[in-house]
Amino acid sequence: MKKIDLSKTVYELVKKYPELKEVLKELGFSEITKAMVLNTMGRMTTIPQGARLKGIPMETVLTVFRNKGFEVEPTRTERLKSYLQRLNDGESLDSVREDFVAHFDNVASEEIMKAEQEMIAEGMPVGEVQHLCDVHSALFHGKTDGEQAPASQEDDTLNKKITKAVHEVASTDFRQKHDEWVSTAQDNTGRAEEMSSTDGHPLQTLYAENDALINLLEGEMPLREKVEAARSIAIHYAKKGDLLYPVLNVSYGIFGPSQVMWTVDDEIRDEMTRLVNKYDGSEEWNARAKAVLQRAAEMVYKENNILFPLCAANFTDEEWQQIYRDSRDYAPCLGVEPKTWKKAEEMPAAVQKLSGDEVRMPGGHLTIPQLTAMLNTLPFEITFVDADNINRYFNEGHKVFKRPSMAIDREVFTCHPPKVEPMVRAIINDFRSGKRDQVPVWMEKLGHPMYVNYMAVRDADGRYLGTVEIAQDMEFARRHFVK
């Protein structure tokens, strides 16, 4: 019996079983017969990943493989799903747990969530999965990473919130909307490509950065160097998170990319950082490195075929021009130097209309130019969010933490990745209730020590007016004390 290990890449499997190429073609993976595709994307994509991208049910794939004489070894996720399905079908916990313990020394909470998400995507009602969460917890008790390395109570609460959010996002309504978004993307692929032919258009730069990443991944260099070079894609991901996802979400109600792609962006970026910082040359390190580069390649496909066409279908010319202007605040990514978009350069940026030329305060009075210049002169990055959680002000100038002008008058939570949003909500809720007045944070950013302080803004009577975030580069202080 010929065994298929679904954790292996398509390239590895076809190399071992050349006849598999015709089977895959029969299933709908027609591109895989092309040598170039097999030698590039095939080296980074597994059959389950390709099936998800193509919309081919894995049940169909497995049935065809078995009919062609192949024995399929399930992936970890497939095994987890089988255990969950057996529980959902009414099999006893003791019976299922006995099989689970025999095959798993430990399981990450992310793996459990992924298995549950896939079951939902395959048709299981969200409510049914949520209802069985306690049974699932009992099945995995003692075997999760969190129990082997106990998290803090705060982390545990956050994990529960994230799990709940994942379940909510994967609802039937979400799946229906997802199908609509994919259809819209397919109808507008040509429109996106046409926009990208305009010199300086944001899509031209984004597509070029993706091409540069694929060229890097296909190139011949040591794996460690490849991961280190690929880390530059974090700039590309930052632009998506700041300039694309929030506009799709807020202006057009397309929240899928921000809920799904944004999280994956963060995971890829963080994993690359961990790998570069803790290189040991082990087989485990090499396996993790190949896996994260594969995920980065998959994201290129999703952006080119779903995200960018969705943006092309919805964004106005004015929005693209604003994105172009905000993009200039980001460093080049993977050596791609953005071109000049003449049309956007010729159009004046939208200016907020103000009534009067002077602001009067208890401590004195300033003209608008004076106040603006003073706030821009302060050695801080300033953000003010009002009592309704709306971004109302950013001071101007160079920023370590990017603040696109498009985010003004937008809810602050839409500017943060899904994994960070619960923490932001918790901080603001504490400020609103009076539980806390400030949350100071020290961190390293771009090799510099940064001090970020979130502070509640209250009036003379103690009423909550909003939150101010002050970020300061403390490199000058470090140099002073080192002397």
C-alpha cells in the first residue's frame, strides 16, 4: 500500500509517487502539472492547504486517493477533528480519550481551535461546537501546552475571550459572507491587475513586494538566511493592517480579512522573529522555518487572489490616494522602492475644516497653527481616543508606531489585530470605570527602548473624556546614563 502523509508538501509526495500528479489533476489541481508551479508553490503547500485554497472538500480528496490505491495518514488536525466528531456523535469520553492519549503527548490550544474552526467551516453549527466546549476541554485536560506551562489568570481570561471570538467569527453568517467575498474577489482579479499597472498605485507596490518574497523563497540560500531576509515582509503586513483591513471592515463591512488574515500575519511575523533570535540548527528549528515560509507563501496567494481584488472592487479613487500618501511613511519592503503616483501627488490631501482661528482654554489661548506646531514639537507620539472610542487626533511627524491619517474618526479597536483588541478594550474599560488611571509599558522597538503610557483623560469633575497614548523613544536617556 502506498502511504500518503498529508503533512508532506505536494512536491515531496509527487517526487515519491509520480503517478500522483495525474490523480491531483483529476481532482482539480490542474496547475500542479506545470513544472514551475510544482517546483515553487508545490514545495511550500500541502494537499490539505491546496484543497482549502481550491475549495475542494478533503473528504473528496481522501476518497479519490483511497480509490486509486493510496493509504492516507491523517494530519494532527485531522486526528483531532476525528476525536471531536466522535464526541459530538455521542461516543463516551473515556473511549475517545483513550485513543487520544495513545497518539498525542501534548496538544497546543491553537491546534484545538483550528480543528474546531475547520469543523464549523465544514458545516457543523457554531452553537453545537460551543455547547460541547466543556466536553472538549475534558478530552484534552492535562495534555495542553497551557497546562504543562500554566498561564497567568489574565492570560487565561484572554485566551477564553479569543476562543469565543473565533467561534463567533466562524458562524454561518460569516461563511455566507465569506462565499460572497470570494466571489467578488474572483470577479475583480482583472480590475486589481489593471490598477497595479499604474505607476505608483499602492496595489503595484503590494504586488511587487509579494513577487519579491516569492523570488526570495525560490532562491538558493541557507535556510537561516532565508528566514532572516524574509522578516522584512513584516513591513508589508504592517501596511495591510494599517491601511487595507480597517477600510474594508469599517467602510464596506468586509471583516473577514481583518479577522483571519491579520491574525495569520502576526503569527508569521512573530514566528520568524523567534526563529531568528533562537537559531540552534536543530531539526525542529529547520522544520519550523520551512513551515513559516510556507505560510508566508500561502499568504501571497490569498492576497493576490482575494484581498487585493476585494480592495480593487470597493475602494474609491480618493481612498487609494490617501493610502498612497500614508504608505510613504513606511520603509521599503524586500528592496521594493515604490514609484511616484502622479495623480495622487497632484491631488491635495483632504483637510479637516475648522471654524475660527483660535482655541481658548483656561490656561490661555492659541491659534490653530500655534497649537498644531506646539503639539508637533513635543518629543512624543500622541494619540487621543475620545469617550466613544473614536480616534480623534494624532500629532504629526516621524513615528515609530505608525498612525495613518485614514484612522481618524474610526473606532480605535479596528486599528488593532484581533489578538490585541481584547487587551485594548480591557484597558479602556478600566479607565472608563475608574479602576485604573494609566498603564505604562516599556518595550524594545527597532533596537530602541520605548516608553508608552496609556492615560485616562478626565475633566475637572472626574468624568472620563477619553484616552491619551504617549509614546517616547528613550534612546537619548540610555545614552546619557551609559555615559
